[in-house]
Amino acid sequence: MPENFKTGFLKALCSIRDYLPEIVIGGGWVPLIYYHYLLGDKSKDSIRTIDIDLMVKDKLPVIGSKTLDQLLMDAGLKSVFKTLHTPPIIHYEGAIDGCEVEIEFLTDKKGSKEDVVIEVQKGLHAEALQYISIALENVIEVEIDDFPVEGNTQHLRVKVPSPEAYILHKGLVFNRRKEKAKMAKDLFYIFDVLVNSSEIEGQIINGFKSLKVTYPKWFKNFVKNLEAYFSDLMSEGVFLVSSQRPTYSLPALNDDQFKQYLYGTFRDLIEKIKNL
């Protein structure tokens, strides 16, 4: 992934730094944050896109003199309507200091109604989706320590879901996706985090114990989803994950060996969480 994507990501965060205590970063940027800033290994990469998912509560306080919408506009982004609903899904798109950025805000859906869009702050629309509460309620803070600003290093404190909460969330939403490519990415993110976070595997498994108690029904569905997609080596989940394999992922393994390894990784996770 081009390095200026990461630069754009960091510049976007810097432009809304006053609001970072109220924001949980989601989506494909989370694994990269784990590797670079939680585990401290900047040699590791992850698949990601230009899109930045930012999760917020359904009521976001105004901090300082400007709303989030105003800060993003000041940074050079424009609001783009993605639907014709009222209120519509809005993304913030454009370039910050020459780096392309696209931001979407998400919040938790209450009740069993269809997915909706909520104005969480004046001018700021967030798409309300099921299971976002898992990410909002189970967070860790990390410090981004390599963002240069005018020759100095400006640190940013950001919130991301805990690794186990991230895996649980992805394991619940992937089979709700309408597009196979997005489903495949969700499953690959789970695999990628499991493979590249062996140093904290014990913490992740212990974290699942708490999540099982907090979200018993969802946890049961999570296990059921993984069982259905990784029942054997020829299962759909194996095909989906392998379809997302970047060149840097376990390069010593050929395609068949990679599929066997990823299948074993998911089966190991399934057995461990079933026995919690």
C-alpha cells in the first residue's frame, strides 16, 4: 500500500486531534496500528485502503469552538453524499497536504431496526450499524510516535478496539456483507491479526473470556460463523482468505501450504474459544 496512504491517514487524525478521545478507529487501519504502535514493529504491513472508518457514540459533544464537520472542511475535505436517504450517508473526501483521504463515520445501531444514518453532531452524519458497540466498549489506547510535523515528532493518542474485540466484530459482520470482496477482507483481517500478534496471543484468548460473558448471544454466533466457514480445508472461508493474500504474507509458503496454514489458524482459534 502506498506510504502516502499512511501519511494521509495520520494527517487526517492530526486535523481532528481534539476529538480523538471521543473516536475509536475501525476498519482496515486497525491491524496496522496494532503492529506499528502496540507491538512496536513497523516492518509489518497490512492490507488496507484509502478509506478511514471512525466510530463514535450516537451523541458527540462539541469540543472547542468547532464541530468535527467544520474541522474536516477546514482541512480541505468535502462532504460527499453516498445515498439519497434522509439523512444521507456522507463521506469526507479530498486531499490533505497532497494526500488523498476518505473518511466515514459509524455509530452503534440501537434495537432491531434496519441500518440508519444518525446526525451525531451538527452536520456530522454517522451510519448506525449492528455490533459497533463491541468496538466502542472494548478499547485500548496507543501512541502514534512517528508523525513528523515541521521537523519535529508530534505524538497522537488514539483509541482502537482491543484485538479480541476487533476479531469478534469482524467475525460477526463478515457474513452480513453483500460483496464477497468485503467479506474476504474481514476474514483476512482476523487471520492477519492472529498470525502477526503471537506475542499477545494469551492476552487475546483471555480477552475472549470477558467478551463471552458480556455478549453471550453474539459470542455464540461468532463461533457458529467461524465453524460454518472453516469446517474443512475446502471451506469457503479458506478460499476467501487466500483470495486476499498479499505478496508479503508468509512468502515462504506456496498456495497450498498457505491454505493449510490459514485453515489451521482458524481451527486453532475455534477450538480455543469453544473451550473457554
